[in-house]
Amino acid sequence: MKKKEVNMEKLIEKITDSARRFMEEKNIEDVTFRLIEDEVAGCCVGVLREIEPVYRAPDNASGYLYFEVEGRHVYISRRIRIMRPLTLTTEGLFKKKLFLSGATVPI
């Protein structure tokens, strides 16, 4: 199977209006999407993986892809699996947060 090439310059294709409003309301200039891994114990043994937005630049950016989009700085962990061009959007009703559509946790 041939690996799909990703054009890094256009990786973040779009920022939705809801994400733009959220960032303006919260005065967010930097966002870091990091991969969180927690071991799960109990009936099943495994690792829970989640993409978490943090509203600041990483302390060490060497493990991150960097993009400037509409004057904002976006850092994406190199361990996050990018499936298609990304859209920066929001999710959640009561506790809204930024979400990276088009990315997933590694298998």
C-alpha cells in the first residue's frame, strides 16, 4: 500500500468560526496539541491515548510540528497521527475546547 503524501504547508486547511471566536474570547495566541497516554488497569490492561489541547507553547518544541495560522501559533505533537488535512474547530457544549479534526491517536 502506497503511503499518502501530506503537504505540510497546507496541513491546517481551515479554522472554523467557532474556533476563531473561542480563541479570541480566551485571548489564545498559542495552542499545543499533545498526546496523553495513561495506563488503564482493571478488567482490561492497556493504554488510554488522548489528544489534549493546551493553550500555551510547549516548553520544548522539538517534538512538535509548528504552524502559524491566521497569526496564531499551533504546535502538534509528532506522535499524533495525521489522517487528512486538519481543521481547527471546537467541541463540547458546557466545557468547550479546541479540537483538531483530521488527527487521531496512534494505534
